[in-house]
Amino acid sequence: MIPNVTAVGLRLPPLPAIRDIIKLYKLNAKKQLSQNFLLDNNISRKIVAAAGSLKDAYVCEVGPGPGGITRAVLEAGVRQVIVIEKDERFMPSLVMLNEASGGMMRIFRGDVLRFDMQTVFPSEQSKPWTDTPPNLHIIGNLPFSVSTPLIIRWLHDISVRQGAWAHGRVPLTLTFQKEVAQRIAAEPMKRQRCRLSVMCQYLCDVQHLFTIGGQSFVPAPDVDVGVVHFVPRQQPRISAPFEVVEKLVRHVFHYRPKMCKHGLRTLFPPERADLLARILEESDVSADTRSFMLSVEDFNRLCCCYHELCQDTPGLLEYDFRSQANAPMWR
């Protein structure tokens, strides 16, 4: 099959509908993998359009499944689509789609949580971090079970500019459970404000673009799905190493409805109340402020102070208030 190329992009030859592909290859969604198939071509195109212009772009799609969104990406005028799929059952349908596109795809079978994302994009497409984002994109309809650990891993890669982000400020357009999408974009004072809000917003400009009803998926999940667009920032809003930020934010939101002093206290051994007093005083954050009320700027001051304390106090960053193994360190 030789595909047609229009002024807009690739026009694929007639292909079986995704619903028919699922029947043809007997592709039942696996509950343990949180799989849900998107069958509506218009919604697939809407997700791809949310990524912005993809003309001549290299697009990496994670978890393509039977290839519904992949078709929309191919039709968007891209130069190449790279797909990473864990489930071998989808390989035949993806190979068929690659043949229909005239070989515009690279197909990798692997777990995206362990995949080296630096290898998927050509190095000649890289741009300096201070430049505009390169013409590289990551798109994915993520299984709910991997969405949060995956975005945390990718945020770490963004913070140290490795993996896909060794090529520059590569943007992402991803689906999440609606409640997770709301948390990612939640501003201070919102009830959805949480650890994930701060971690995403300190490294990226984040937009929760729209919501897809659960009935658009097969099998239909019990929740709706949110589409979120991320663009890594030239300068992070918190000037501390990722592991410092992640630990402090996690501890603060461990007691989310309570005053922030309760979470901050767990960063220090019980006998070092002086360190708690110091971080509150030097960051100019009130001990009585609720966790969800803190802004990214508040967290910046807290994290910078905590980082200084860790540098001055050996073993502090490794301290775990739940572990008895710390006891000898502080005697």
C-alpha cells in the first residue's frame, strides 16, 4: 500500500476501524494493565491537535495499544512516529499501520517506565534548553496504573535534562484520570492541590485542556479522562535539587488537611526541633498554613532552606522518621 500525502499530512489508505481491529486480533482489554481502548476517531484527533502543530515533527507515542491515536498522529503531517508498547498483542496491528503509512513508524516493544527515552529521538533535532522547544513531542493515552509514577520519573528527567529532555524542552500531551489531571493543574487553595500539583508546576507550564467522558472508551472506566499539556520551563520555579524538592513536598502533603508544621516536623529527628524552627523562620512560612494553601514560591523558600540544612547536617537528607535504623546517626 502506498499512502497519499495531502497538503495537511498523510492520508492513510482504507483501514479496518479500531473496533474491527480489536475483534480481528481478539484484543480484550487487560484489567491488570488498566487498559481502555479509545475508539472515537474525532477524540483521537482532538488529543493530537492539543499537542499543537506536528508538521515535520518526530512524535513518540507511549502505550499506543491498537493504534487509534497513532492514526491521528500520522495524519497530522509528522515526519516520524515512534511507538513504545509493552503488550505484544498489539504488535500485529501496529505493524499493519506502519505498512499502511509507508514505513513512517518505529515500533519498540518495552515498558515505558524502564525505557531509555533519549534514544527515541534523532540527535540532530536537539535544541539548547534556553531555546524554543524542539520539534519533538511525547503523546500518550496512559493506563491509570502507570500515569503517576511515570510522570514523576519524567519530571526527574526534566529536572536533570536527561532522557527525552537531553534534546531540549520536549513537550508532552498526556491523558490521566480526570481527578489526577485536576490535581496536576490545581492552584493553591483548591481542594485538589497536592504533591503532584507542586511537582509538575515547578518544572513545567501545565494546562488541563479538556475532559473526555469515560463512555468514549472500551471498556468504559468508572471515571472520566483529562488531557494535560506540559511544556518544560526554561528555569524551574524551585531552586533546589529534585530529590530535595520531592522529599519535602511529599512530607508536607502527607498531612495535607493539617498545618504544614506537622509534615515539616517529620523531616527532622524529634530531638532536633531547632531545625524545624529554623526552616520556618528562614523561609518566612507560617507554621499554621495548611499544606494546600502553600504556593510554589513558598515551597521554593522551604526547599532552599531544607537543602542548606541538609548540606550543613550530614545524613539529614537520608533521614526517615519511620525507620529505627536512623537512631544511631543522631545519638
